[in-house]
Amino acid sequence: MTYAEKLSMSLLSARNADGGWPLRHGHSWTEPTALALLALQANNDSTEIRSRAAAWIANQQSPDGGWPPCAAVPTSTWVSSLALLSLAREKAYSSGCPRGLQWLMRQMCPDVSTLQGYLQHFLGISPARAPGGSPWFPGTSAWVIPTSFSILAFSCWAKRLPDHGLPEIAVRAQDYLLSHRCPDGGWNHGGSLQRSETSPSYGETTGLALLALAHCRSPALAGSLRLAREFLRHPDSPEGLAWLVMGLAAHGQDTAEIRPLVSLKTTRDIALQLIACAALRGHNPFLLSAV
Amino acid sequence: MGVVGALALTSDCSRREFAAPASPRVSIIRASSYSSDLTGIIRRILLDHRVAVAGKKILLKPNLVEFSAQAPINTNPIFVSAALEAFRSLGAASVRIAEGPGHRRMTLDMAEAAGFFSAVPRFEERFVDLNTDDVQRISLAHPVSKLRQLYLPNTVFDCDLLVSLPKMKTHHWAGATLSMKNLFGVVPGSVYGWPKNILHWSGIDECIVDLHRLFPRQFALVDGIEGMEGNGPILGTSKHAGVLVAGAHPPSVDATCCQIMKIDPEKIRYLTLIAEKSNWSWQSVTQSGESIASVASAFTLHPDLEYLRLK
């Protein structure tokens, strides 16, 4: 049995009876279910398990167009990006996605006006909500991980929905990412505010941000890619390894094979390992266009 | 649902809820290193404070922030293990450990790198990642912050006593992060993200107070053996303080820690908020064991926060 086959078995054994997946144990949540569905797509699964996962996600969509993290929390959050990515190749379940994209666009932190920008610069203050990025939770600041997933979702749906202005909004979000790098060239959670300016980057966020910047060919990324390769030599977690492999592969960089890991703790860990294995075969579902 | 949860759900934000013990007592015990008999020390503290442990469900809440086992960022796992053994030795029905880190998502990998798996027997069985736990909605009656409700992990309400096990650290926004601020870790990233930015938008100090009020049955055990000074809670440097600070009233424990760190409790906003809303004042706290003066050692403050210095 190959490593990918073992991972697939682990993923399927973690599934809940309702067709969704738990974060680790317990009820089904949107994030792990979306990642599990992407993993099934990455491995060309065409069973009923895949369609039930897609149905579970489609059924969770809120009236406002977004997706809540789980049934117990009726507020739409950043997981909407993952839901949009996971349904992009499930035509039978994707009719609500245009509304989902509208919701996601509404969460983007707005640009400051020229006057506001001048005043902030003059007074030496950072804007509380950096423009172009996405928050984890509505009404709060933008951060690196939700912004990265938003970029991937906008890019995924751009060709299918050419009238939505998705490429433009994705470019603004890419600018957010490029302006929120750590001094070492990578990314952490996004904590580059006053008194945290020297915070070091993390492997997982560096890999994910590079994946989100897959279509960005800025020479400024050379240092980021170099750092990602360093992280990849000693990844501190399965999740970090998976995002680094995907991020580097998206920029045409050679990466190591995914090594079997025993310490896969969560549905996210297992699904991301499967997706990273597929990315090494040139089939990364995060980078595919919606059908 | 355990006692903590039941009280949290039925409490009505009266002065009773805010009421502090008439003369809150805090223990200050010297411990020069993590090779001291920490289990024995913590056991004696619990007996001294007459903490009801036998037959109770105990939840230990350490501070786990980063992968590093060397930097003084996380509550030392040896300290956590000692607390676990102390509660077990006093007949606790169960002792679990729970945390929901605020910056990085791979909690168990971080716990492993930080030394918890090697220091704490059967750590993975005992540990709950609060960022992956199922949640329930809690309404905040008369909140101090802008929050009106929070979704919190089921595990934090399924216990009889919540034990805050923070590291003694400076904090570049709140001034000091101790047993009360440590409760930010019970707010689930799975709902609010990494970081739990809604707490910043709703008022850091005010949220510290609101979270404190949700858990009337608490005990605080502060790891002040190796603390952090300077640009805490992550980018600071190690500071040897050589103490454990403990008590049943977290604001009193935190005010005592501040004085040990030579930070003025009067200038720590979450403590002044508690004082404004209750019959408590940090001057009413009595200390047992060592005196504050005998263990006090100024923690370097971020330059912007020098005004917090205790004169």
C-alpha cells in the first residue's frame, strides 16, 4: 500500500456519519470537510463519499452567502474561501458559489483614501485594517492565512465568473501579502504591527503565502523562496511540510518527496498531506479553475 | 456540564459575581529551578488554600504559544507535569490539560516541540486542543468589553475547577500577561482565527475581565521560575524570578505578580477594571510564604511601557 493510499484510508476512517469531517473528534466542521473534499478531488476520487462531502458543504451555506465554521456557529467566516475552493469542481453543488464570492469580497478590508493614507503616513500610524486583506472573522483585521485562501478562491473562480472583477481584487490581496512579509522574507500569522516588527516567519504560512502568490513573478519573492527551501529542510509540522511543498512547487521549485509522517493529528494534517502528494504530481486542486 | 459552566451560564453580573474574598490570600513560594520538588510545593499550596480537589474534575490551562522548548515563552512543561501530579495525588477524579494557542494552528506539534510529550506522562491522552473542540454559545450578561456573546469550547465547561497555569511575562500591550490574560487561550481559533483578533477589537483589557468573570471556580498557579521580560509575550528575553505565585483569586495573584515584577498594579488596566467593578483592591491582598519585597526583581519593560514601573 502506498503512502497516499494509507492517508486516504485514514481520511475516510475519520469521516462522520453526516458526510462531513471533524477538526479532530466530534461534529463536522466546514474547514476539515472542505480540505477532505479537496483531497478526494486531488486523488480523483469519484465515489459517493465525495458527492456527500460536497452536499454537506453546499448545505451549510448561510443566507448571507458565506459559510459558518460549523453548524453551532451561525456566523459566516474565512472558511467561506475553502468552501468555494472545494465546490469549484463539484458542478452539481456549486450554484451558491457566486453569492459566496460576493460575501467574500465584502469582507475585504477597504482601501484608505489618499487623504487618509497621507494623514496616516504623516502621523506615523498604521491603518487598523490593512487594505486588500481578508479577516478570519467579520469586522476584524486582515491576516495572512485568510488572505491567502481568499486569493486562491478568487483566482479559482476568475475564469468561470469573468464579470465579478475577481482578478483585480486578487491582485490587491496579493499586494497585501507582499507588504506583510517578515524581515526574513517569509510570513507569519501577519503580526507585523508596532512592537512585533521583528517577529520571525513560520514555515506553514510562508508555504501557503507562496502558493497564493503562484501567479506573482515579483523578483522580491526570491528571498521568500530561499527561506521556504530552508524551512523545508527541517519542517516543524506535517502542515508546514505540506504548505511548503505546495508553495515551492507552485513556483516551479524542486521539492523533496513527501515523507511518511507518523504524527498526523488532525483531519487538516491528513488532507493536506494528500493534497501535497498530488501537487508533486502536478495536480494541485488549490490552483485549478472552477468548472 | 460541570459546575464552572453551570455558573457561567446562570450568572447575572451582579457585584456578587465580581465579589472577591474579603481578604484574598496569595502564596509566594521560592523555587530556584525546575528541578525543585515542584509537585511537593504545589501540593502544599493546594492544601494550604484548602482547595477542594478530591473527586473533582480538574482542567489545567497552561500557556502554549510557540514551538521553542528553550525560550521562556510557554509555561514550562515540567511545571505543568508537577501540577498534574499534585492534583492527582490529592484525589482529583480527573486531571486534563487544555490550551488553544493564538498564533499557530498545529497545537500538538507545538506541544511536542515544546517538550510536553516528554515531560507529561500520557500527554496526548490528557490533552485537549481547545482550537479543535466542539463549541457552545455563551451569552455575556453586562459585559465590560464590546462582546455580547462568545463561542467557547465544551471542554472548559466540563470541569469543576479551572486552573490557570501561566508564565510570568511582560506583555507589550497589556503590560503583564499572567493568570487572567492566560484565559485568552480558551477562545477557539476554529471560530475566531489565529490570532483571536476579535478580542483585540473588543478591547484587550475588557475581554480579560469578561473572560475572568465567566469562570468563577478558578485557581491560579503562576510559573515564575523563569519568566520573560522586555518585549513579551514572545519576543522578550529570559528573566529568572525563582518563584511560584498562587491563589484562588486570579486578580489578587496577578496583582502580586506585578509587584514582584516591579510593575504598578494600579496601572494595569484589567486590574483597575476589576477594582472599579467590585469590592476588591490590590492593596487588600495578603501574601503568605515569602514577602513581595524578598523576591521582587524588576522585569525590563518595553520602552513604551516604562510608565508602568512601580515606584
